Amino acid sequence: MIDVERILVTGSAGHLGEALVRVLSAQGRDVVGLDVKASPWTSVVGSVADRDVVRAALRGVTSVLHPATLHKPHVESHSRQDFVDTNVTGTLTLLEESVAAGVGSFVFTSTTSSFGRALSGWVTEDVVPLPKNIYGVTKVAAENLCELVHRDHGLPVVVLRTSRFFPEADDRDEVRTAYEDANLKANEYLYRRADIQDIVDAHLLALEKAPSIGFDRLIVSATTPFRESDVDLLHGEAPSVVASLFPEQPALYADRGWRMFDEVDRVYVNDRARSVLGWQPRYDFAHVLACLRAGSDFRSPLALEVGVKGYHDSPTGVYTVR
């Protein structure tokens, strides 16, 4: 019987993986970091799709956090087979070996991008995903594998569909041209962004509560100030809706030459994650405005500490290693 908790974190050289290892290590917990790239936060170098590597990394492990993945920025630089190998085969290998190792809690990091073409309006867990690229297709497939392995073997699994938390510039030329990067990210806290500290907090709560939950899919994003009744107005009158909720916002933005989006096409709703996990995200649009008022950075200390990881060893669009 395993008496001491040991946590495996995949993708430990990546942005979220490093953040998870940093926080867990600071708490004095026993952590194994697995990644294809060596890093200060990686103790096992190898692929999640390599069964021998995974089996060895799981030795003595009681819980698994699985953020390792090929991301949307990799769509232009990696093949569809690469995505299947990492996101689908890798997840299945990890799930099966976790069952064999007697793991008691498994958290899979998915994405709100999995909703794909269904992304409009008031987005809750009830919205049926319609993936629009290989990234979304493989993340939905991996989610379904999580549910299948839970049903067949009883492995407790929580799937977290995370919204944007990456620090890199937006990959759309027209958006980068129209908005200063901090302005863009500030706006996104209204409906589609979260700070990495809140993302980490949700993962650790999911790890703790997975055995009592069994299986669930949860949206993890900053708490929106909007109501479902605001959705129609947000499609053409977003600045007035935001100003009515936050009267100081127009002046705070004007001082910096910032602009609110003319339109907000979807709103991610985190009600279920807050209820099921007891999660209390701290970084929202009200926090952003408070920081603007105080002249301080609205990113968390953890976000500043982890910094920009980049997605590629060589430049690909705006996603580069710094």
C-alpha cells in the first residue's frame, strides 16, 4: 500500500506544467515532472505516448495532473498524426497505466477550444462541442477516453476545460494590430481568460475532489460579470454593457489609450466549477480595473514568475521561445 502521496505532472517543461510543479514543490509535496524536454521542473524526460516511460514515471504515484499536450499554435507546425500521438495516444497510455498503478485521482487539462464551432452565446458545460481543427478534435477524443476509462475501471477523473491563460501575443494579425497586448488580455477577462494562479488552484482542488466526484467536465475561466440576458446586447453594444457594470472603466481605459471590444461573441460560464470544486477564482475584470487604478500589473505573482514559455524551439508566427 502507498502511504505517501506522490503526484505526477505531465508537460512539466511547459507553461501550466511548470506552474503546477512550482506550486506543489513550494507546498513540500512529492512531485514527479514528466516532459519530452529537459527542464528544472522535469525529473523524467520522455513522451506520454511511450508506455515504458509512463509506467516508470508512475511508480509510487498516487495522483496525476495531465496538462501535457500539443496546443493550437502547433497546428501550423505539426502534423495531424503528431496531435493524435500526443493528445490521444498519450492520454490513453497515461490513463491505462494509471489504472494499473492504482492511481486514485486523475485531472485532465482540456480546453474551451474543444467547443469549436459551437462557441457563441452563453457557453456552459451543456454546449455540445463541434471541434474546428485537429487540436479540438484530439482534445475532445481525449476527454471521451477519460470518461470511458472512468466508466470501465473506476478511475476518478476530472476534465478541466480551461480558457485562455497563455501570456503570448494573440496569433491573429488584425487583433495584434488593433489592440495593445495588455488591453487585449484585460478585455478577455470579461469572458474568455483566466490567470494561471486560478487555473492552478482549480487543478489542485480537482485533484483533491476527484475521488468523490467520479467523473465530470468543468469550464475553468475567470468569473464573468455578465448575465445570460446580456448576451444579445454584447453582440453590438459591448462597450455600453461593460460601462454600465463598471462606470470607472471608460476613464481608466482612456488614460491608457485602450479600447473595449465592440462585440463579445461568447461568454464562458464557470458556475459549475465553482460549485463542484469550491473554487474561488481571484483574478477577474474587477481585479484588472483595481490594478489599473493602482497602477500595478494585473497578472498574479505566479504568472510573472513563470513568464513566457513559448511553444516552439524555433519561431513560428508570434509563438516563439524567449
